[in-house]
Amino acid sequence: MTIIRNLLVAGALVGASLAGAPAFAAETLNPQTQKNLDAAMHGEAFANLKYQAYAEHARKSGHPEIAKLFDESANVEANEHFAREADALGLAKTDEANLLDAMAGEHYENTEMYVNFAKQADAVGDKKVAELFRQIAADEGDHYAAYKAAAEKLRAGK
Ligand SMILES: [Fe+2]
Ligand SMILES: [Fe+2]
């Protein structure tokens, strides 16, 4: 899933850069509108990855026309809907702010979210999923460390 997520992020960035200057001033938006944009972006991002998974399934089960339909929708969810909403919200800030935001998310996933998910899965006997959560938690720790190193390098002007 990491590869798919990276593709989504890359796609969203391409969409955002093609869109040019933000058409909206995010700081002037009503807080509820900002919240709704954030919720909508979560939905679009999930739909993008879900449709890619559905497209892959359709390809493997010999239905290329269904795969094409899912691929095309997935592309719109990411590169139009998500990208335009991200633009409206002013999602991407400075590189330093973006690295700090990414660090916060990865740190939370690494030290709290996946740790708790693993504990809960263990407690109910879902051992394989518990192990999956622990493996992903470790990946998120690597992501955090890489972002942190990049932020320090940026601050040092390297
Ligand atoms: Fe959409
Ligand atoms: Fe991550």
C-alpha cells in the first residue's frame, strides 16, 4: 500500500502544481468549510486507493473494462477532486511546515495509533493483524526519522 499511497501523493502534487496559484484564500474560509474540505479529502483519498484496488482485482479476474472504469474514476478522485480541494484548503505550506506536519502524523501512527491497534488486535486474538500493525508502526517510525532528518537538513540550509 505504501507504493500506492506514494503514487497518490505524487499524483496529488502534480495536480496541485498544474493548478498553479490557489484559487481560494484558505485563511479566509469558514472553519466549518475547512473541516468539510478536510473530510472530503479523506474520502477522495480513500476512494482513490479503493478504486485502484478494485481495478487491480478486475484486471486479475479478466474484466479489463471494469478495471478501466475504476482506474479512470480513481484518477479523477485524486487528481481533480482531492487536488482541487487541497488547493482550496491551502494544504501544502512551506517545505518546513509540510515536513513538521508529516512528522507529527507519522509520530502519532508510530507511537500511539498502531501500537494501540496492535494491542487491541492481540487482545481479541487477531494475531496476524496485530503483527501487521506492528510492522506498519515500524515503517511509520522510519518515515518519521526520514522527515526529521530532512527538516534538520533544510534548517541547516543544506
Ligand atoms: Fe470524488
Ligand atoms: Fe507513513
